[in-house]
Amino acid sequence: MITRFRQIEMRLMGPLTLIPIVLCLVVLGTIAALPMLAAVISELVGDFVPAGLQHLVVVVLGTAGFVGILALNPIYSIWLERKVAAHVQDRLGPMRVGWHGLLQSFADGVKLLFKEDLIPRDADRVLFRLAPMLAIASAFAAFAVVPWGVREDGVVLAVSNLNIGVLYFIAITSLGALAVLMAGWGSNNKYALYGGMRAAAQMVSYEIPTAILILVVVAQVGSLHIPDIVAAQSGGLLGVGDWLIFQLFPLNLIAFVLFFICGLAETNRTPFDIPEAESELVAGFHTEYSGMRFAFFFLAEYGNMLLVSMLAALLFLGGWVGPFGSNPLIFFLKGFGLVVVQMWLRWTLPRLRVDQLMGVCWKYVIPISFFLLIATTVIKGLM
Amino acid sequence: MDKPGSTGFDGAPAVTLYDEELPPDNSYAFSPEDLEEDEMILNMGPQHPSTHGVLRVELKTDGEIVKDSRPHIGYLHRNFEKHAENIDYQGVIPFTDRMDYVGSMGNSLAYALTVEKLLGIGVGERVAGIRVITAELQRIASHLLAMGTYGMDIGAFTPFLLCFQQRERVLDLFEWLCGARLLYNYNWVGGVSHDLPEGWTDKCRRFLDEFVPVLDEVDKLLSHNKIFIRRTADIGIITPEMAKDYALSGPNLRGSGIDWDLRRDDPYLGYENYDFNVIVADSPHGPVGSCWDRYFVRVREMYESVKIVRQALDRLPAEGDVQENVPRFVRPLAGEAYCRSEAPRGELAFYIVAENKKPIPYRVKGRSPCFVAMGLFHEITRGEMIADIIAIIGSLDIVLGEIDR
């Protein structure tokens, strides 16, 4: 009986496995063909839509595709995380659902969708419901200013080509702290409250060095516009030499490492995952969440991981500029490479204590980033 | 209450265990009325990922600082000692297995030694060798669990799985030996339940050879990690005086820098003939008696256990009936016996009072190292932070099955 069931399952799973692979190929292909695609879309749209609405339609179509890719990102990031964890720990990870467990995250997502939606009796219902929405909104909204590439004719591939994009990024990511605090307070659970309070203190503290380190880049390039920052890094040896990380050695290298550390802290990843410290606070701020609300926090976390990785790639690693020309695919590879580094760290390092975490921020990271800001501006001024 | 005939031992009035008319005594727990401003009672456990079972700790906290703590035990109380008064001597052994359920070989060994002392019988050389091998393998398995879960308490997940892979291999060896993976019923009074199967010693040797490099790797990954040291090396300090005053034993005692190991200082099973070092903490990273010291004593003890198992395998007599001294009836003369042994978690002892020629013991009392260690919990947690409480519980390496019995 069981074997029979297993056979049916296998037969069903075989073709289903193709779905994620095809999706992957489609997504990768879309990314690679983005510059062409954008041109095609605007031409197509130009034939049918009146001139006044053209821009709107392009933006709507682009945003829809963009949000679709962002929603798929956590699904594959979670699969990737589980695979990275498994191979770090000398095991296989998900292997059953689909080829090498590629459909596992879909299965988990379906499971979470069908879970009962629980709200604790004494919870603050408004805050409790609002918190996951805000978490995911802040994570997705910040992607609006992340450009993926630039077309030959100079059009930037971004939802919004904001000229103060970096500033917008700093502002929007702060909302994430608010969501965590709301979840912690609204759950009416002591562990959640601890998690929320820790998260608020941590994120607010680490926003300061993040902003300063972004300023280090802005001061060197002289622009708050992210495509300008990337443009300043193009050229050089093998298309790599002018990446900011290699300039003013070792100042920018230190800045990159610190920025990455701050990114880890802002996304609450190990070794800075004290807001959800599993062994201390059960699950931290999302202790009381279940089902899709819980999944939203997860989506937000993986969205934020990709966000800080992409931003680090844009600011320090030359964005879409690579040794083989410039392409959105290169940019995505850099972004996901840094995501893998985050996962690798998570499964290797223990967790800091809350006072040590604050100590790292206020005693080391902030003074060093101020020094970097002063040093780079002085050197730039002298040159 | 005073029903006719309800008198206790020697005509003393019966002890009332539960009386509905008496108001419940809540003086041990914290009361919300006694809190000062900004203080909060945080209830950690009995369902909590890192209280190592069903320990419940009440914390009086001020923000992240723990002002005071109260451990509540008894959630796993299974009445082992009372059961033992109603069952024959051999039948108690499965109950002892369930005390420290991750170090069962050590429990049944301690009980078997006590009954053998009561009966005045000894065991053959082969049985002693097998008992040493199983006890030391159990120590390795138990310390691996302690090491892995301690890493997880501090937030490092990977060492846990690496440790468990190796622990699994020890359990496989035990399963091959006696059919059980956790609760073995292996050490019988006067012998062991099964002789070593053919090829077992070779597999055991292979495990030891392959285990040491993995232990080196996990040690490198976790023990000397900067974050790990900063989290553990200056918290939960048990000074040597405190350790003596509270009668700690085992790795917890040696972690406070006191050189005491029953295998060397009060040897049983011929431990005096084995060449091994007693590991005492030398505290390179902070004050003596910290969580890191206790943890690292366990890590280094595993290497010593490997040494002992290797020697025992070399010396094991090739032939011998492992059940030749097993008595058909256990009916000791009136008397009492107390025998202690070095279990993975410390000094585990049994005290047995026997009635004359009766097949069931009059009283069996277990002296549990974890229960004793919980006695100073409130002392070492005072003034630490919430995250440190977890680190301290993990470093004491308690098993609630043994505390509650």
C-alpha cells in the first residue's frame, strides 16, 4: 500500500519537478534579457496605449514582474539555505519533494497556507495583524530603488530611478524595526516582548553605522543616485579594477566588511540573531505567529537578506559591472553570492549576547566607520 | 488522616503527602506583589527549547538582567525509588536506566555494583572489562550530547549535528550489543546481559579511530571560537570553595579546578589499572569555574575515555562466561550498602537497605549528581543576563530524568 502510494507520488512528482527548473530558467532568462525586454515592452505598449498612459503601463507591468520575482526569491533562498546548512553539517538536506528537494519550499508554503490562523486572546489584534504586513512591505518597498542594470540607451532598469535612492533605502529599511517591535508588543507574550525590544535596540543601533558607511561611498562618488555610483565603478582592469572595494586600499575593503556586518545585524542573522534567539527566547518576536503571518516574517527576512546583499554589491562590488561586460545576471550572481556567505556564517558561528552585540556596534563599528568617513573624504579632497 | 492502621515505620505516625484542607504552599515561587518597579517574572520552561528537558525556572528580571532565579523541579518525577521498594532487585535495573536517560549504562552499572556489594559477590575479568568499555563509551556519548547541545544553546547549530553523528555510532554499537539504543538493561547483578558479539571489538576500535579526528574538528569549530569564549568564559562562576560546599561532582567539580575523580580516587572495576589523566580545568580564558571550563573539561574527558576504551579492548580476556556470577536468587542478608561510581555527570551512588532474605529491597535511594548541581543554580545565576541562564543550565549538563527520578 505504502509502496503503491509512493509510486503514485513519484509519478506525480516527476513532471512537477520540471516546474521550478523551468521557473528558474525563465527567471534567469528574463533577468539576462531585461534590457531587450524593456525595449520590447515599451515598443509593444507604444502601439496600443495612448501616450499619456504609456509610462504608467510600463511601470505597472515592470512592478508586477518585479514583485513576482521577489516573491519567488524567498522560496529559493529557503531551499538554498537548507542546502547550504545541510552541506555544512555533512548531510543532504531536502531530497524528497522534487529533484533535490526543489519543491520542498512550495510544499512548506502550501502547508503554512492551510494552517489555522491563530491570534492570542489577549493580543493587540490591530498591531498583531499589521506587523507582518509592515515587515514584508518594508522589505519589498526597499527593492524599488535597487537598479538591476542599465540599457545601452541609458535607461535604468529599476522600479523607481530615484536620484536620492540611497537615502530612500536608509529610510525604508528602518520600518522593519517598527514591524518587529509591533509584533513583539502586540503578541502580549513576554518572550516576544523581549525579542521585539532587542530587535528595536539592535536595528536602531546598527542603522547608524550603516548610514555612515553608505556616506563613505557617497562621499567618494559624489552622488546619492545608485546608477551613478555603479557607473563610477565601471572600467579598470578586467572590468574589476575600478570596483570601489579595491580603491583606497584598505579603507574601502574595511568599509565593505563593516557594511556587511551591519547588514547581518539589520537582518537579524547569526551571529546577531538575538531578537529571535531560539535557545533563549523560544522564537523571539514571532513566538505567537503561525501560518501565513509567520511566513510573512520569513519572506521579509529573506527579502532583507537579498536586499542588503544587493546593496553591498551595488555600493562596493560594482553592481552589474563585471569582467564580461555589464549584465543584470552578473549583479544577481553577486547578490546571491553574498546571500550564500550570510548563510555560511549563520551555520558556522555562535550567537553574541545582547550587551556584546551593542558593544560591538558602539565601541568598534561606529568609531571605525566615522574614521573611514573622515579618512576617505580627506584623501578625496587632497587628490 | 489518622485512619486505623495507617502508621508508618516503627509505629511512627503516617506522613501525610497530600492534604486537601491545607492551603497550597506557594512561598517558594516569586510573587508578583514583591516585585519592585521595572521587575518582571519570566517563566522559563517546562516547555522551553533549552532547559534540557522539563526544568522550569522562574526568573525575576530587570530588563535583560536576572535579579534572582528559582528552579522548579519534579515535572519528570516517576516515583522510581518507591517503585524499587515493590520489585525484586534485578527488576529495578530498567528503572535505573530511566534516571539519566542519556547515560543509562552508568546508572545500571552503579546499581549493579551496589547490589553486588550488598551480596558480597564480584565479577570476572571479562565482565569488568566489558563494563568499563560500555561505561566509557556511554561517557563519550553523553559528553557528545552535552557538547553539541551546549553549542546549540550558545547559538551554533552545526557542532550539534556533528556530535550527534558520532553519538549515533556509539548507540549503534550499543544496539548491536544489547538490542537497545537508549535504555539498555545491560548491567545485570553479577554480570551483563549479553556477551560482546563477534566483530564488535573491531568495529569499536574503528569507531575510536574515526571519532578522534571528528572530535578535533568540532573542538576547533566550537571551543576556541572567539564568540563562544566571550559568551561562556566569564559567566556562571563556581569557585572551588562553592563547588566543595555544594558537594558538586564530576565534570562540574573538575571544572572548578578540583582534582577529584572516583575512577582514580575510589576505584571500582579495576580502574586503577588503566592509564588515564583526570582532567582539571586550567581556565585559560577567565576565572576558574566558568561555563567554558566545565564545557572544556567534558571535551577533554572524551579523549581520556578513548584511551581507557582502547586499553580495555586490548586487555579483554578472549573467553569467559559473562553470566557465570549472576545469582539465581538475589536474597541478601539484612544490611545496607552504599556504592558510588563516576557516571558521566558525576558521582552517582545508590544506597540500598535490605531486609533479611527478602527478594525485594526495603529502600533504594539514588544520589544524583544533577540534583546536587541544581542546588547552586540560584547562586550562580544571580546578576547574569537571560542569555547566560541558558548557558549556565547547559554547562551544568543536567538531565531532568535523574533530578526528578
